[in-house]
Amino acid sequence: MSAAVEPAPARTPLFEFHRRHGGHLVPFSGWELPLTYGSILGEYRAVRGATGIFDVSHMGILTVDGGHAGELLSRRTVANVTKLAPGQVRYTFFLEGTGRIVDDLLVSRIDAGGEVERRYVVVPNAARAVEIEEILRQHRAPDTDVRRWNGAVALLAVQGPGSRALLERRFGWTLDALGSYRAAFFPRTSGAGDPGGRLGPTFPQGLEQELFVSRTGYTGELGYELFVPGTAADELAESLVALGAVPCGLGARDTLRLEKGYLLSGQEFHRDRSPLEAGQDRFVEFDHPFVGRDALEKERAGGPAVRLVGIEVGEAGAIPRHGTPVLANGTQIALATSGGIAPALGHGVALAYLPRELAAPETAVELEIRGRRVAGHVARLPFLRRSPAP
């Protein structure tokens, strides 16, 4: 028998934009995306110091609408979604019955409130989008509709301390009132509608006249996510670049999120870790029933055996990577789940699950990098502690 042929990676609506700007395209979670446009460090600096733009259209773009939509999402995630106010965004986890993480995702409530029907935009990771969609479909009530809009809708992340001013200049918006982990619809053309944003339009139909904008981010900087019609994404991205936004790829995105200690699906969790082990206790709401709650209750009572920690490397030029062995007292105790250079600190950093008795800050460890043992220590997360602009 002939070997199975791997399907070709999917392309986002911004594929031609990437090619025009010299993106080095690589396969990632079933999609063809830019690793870099020339310099990972240059793109990193653009986001930390000004404004970068990322194509994140590979992320799942789902809607969950209907009378029992909130109950469905509350039952399937660790967030009590029924309590979300209109325009509120919640970072949460989708679990197996064992309490292990299937995926992390963002849930935004987009209806204006005061009505029986509830509407949500749900953004899981690319590798889990189809699975999450199917599970939600299987468990939905008859009055609840679940759909995925990848391709028809593109998703741009505009990140950096200059992102607000750049978007306000491009669209005439007023973004001061859009707080962290909030979302609203804004007019696509300057001078049309309310420049301060509103709720109520349906998704994605409302995107013909407006853009859906959230303020979350995966970089640790001030930033916004723009949900736009796929057919309009290229022109919109070019207009942002013309105003000074720098196209950025996966390499810069990974460096930025690592400095903040943010989880990466497939590395920090792969159906093998719980939110408590990952140090994400603050996102677990035990005030409602959800899949995996019993397992998490038991784990909370006894305390997780391991915890995700940050590790800083004590030797210049020694850069840990995913899979780097971590040792204590000469014995391997873990493998790094993520690793790399932290440009803001000037040395290597890593994430790893350590036994809880070794997880306290300043605990000495060693890392085996290129056949040598290098000194390191457990560090408080995030590595980069400054906050984004208000």
C-alpha cells in the first residue's frame, strides 16, 4: 500500500499579503503561515516598542447562538459563561472528564442584553477548532446553533503600545472605553455610526458594515483583535501597514508570549495537564457544573503534584528549547515545555512542570543544553512583569 498523503496546509485570506511582504511561510496546525518576514527580533521589537500586525485567521472562529448558548458553554468550559455581561470576554479552558485540558479559548458575549437569546463568539486554537465545534454541536440544545466561520472571516491581531492610536487614526474610532477583555462592533468607515462601539449586530452578517473588535492579546502589550470579512482582510492589512504597523510572524509571537509566560497549546498542555497544574487557578470558576469539575475538586483538595514554573538560565548564550532536560541534584525532573531567548531580559528562559516541592521561586536547577549542564533557577511568572497601557 502507498503511504498516506498529508493534506496540503490551508491558506488564510491573507496568504497573498504574506507573499507580497516576503513572509517565510511554514506549515502550522494545518495552515500555511509566516514564521517571519525577515527578522524575528525586529518584529519582536516592533510590538514591544510600536505596533505589529499578526494574521491569526487560523484560530477557530465560531459562533454559539441561542436560548441555551450560555448554558452550553458553561457546561463545557471552566467559566460560568451565563454570568458574562454583554461585551465581556473570558479566557477559559475546555476540559476532558479527567480534568485535563483539551484547549484554551476565548469566549465573547456579543448580544446587547435584555433578550432571551444569547450570542457568543468563541475562539479556540487552530488544531482543536474542528473538534471543539463538533463537541459543542453534539451537546447543544435544539434552540442553539453552532457554526465555524474560518475563511469567510479573517482575524488580525494589532499589538503594541501604538496600536490604539494607529487604529483610531485609520478608522476614526474612540477606543479609550474598550477595556481589557472587552469587545464591541465598530464602524468600518470613518464617520459612520458610533465611533465608540456598540453591541447587538449578528455575526458574521454585521461585519458587512462594522468590524468586531476585542481587546485581549497574546503579547503582553496593549492590543486589539479585528474580525473582518475574509474578502476585506488584505486591503485592511495593507492600510494598517501604510500607517506604520509592522507585519509579524509566528516566531515573534512565540517570543513575545514566552516572556509573559502564556500557555501554548500542544506544548504546555496536550490532554496531559490540568488548569491547576498549569497555574491557571484564577480562571477556574467552581460556582457551576462543568465537565471535569469533580476531578479538579479532588486535585484542588490535595494540591497538584506538579506546577508550571518559569526558569531563567544563568549563562549568557545558553538557550533552552522545547524538550530541554531540567535537573535537580543531578537527576532529571522534567522536560521544558517551551524555551527560548527573552530579549527584554537578555538571557534564555523556559517553562516546565516541576514537582511542587521544587517549584518555589529561586530554587536552583540545571538545564542540559547541547550536552552541557547549565545553571538556572525557578523564576516568578511572567518573566516580563510590566503591564500594557491602560
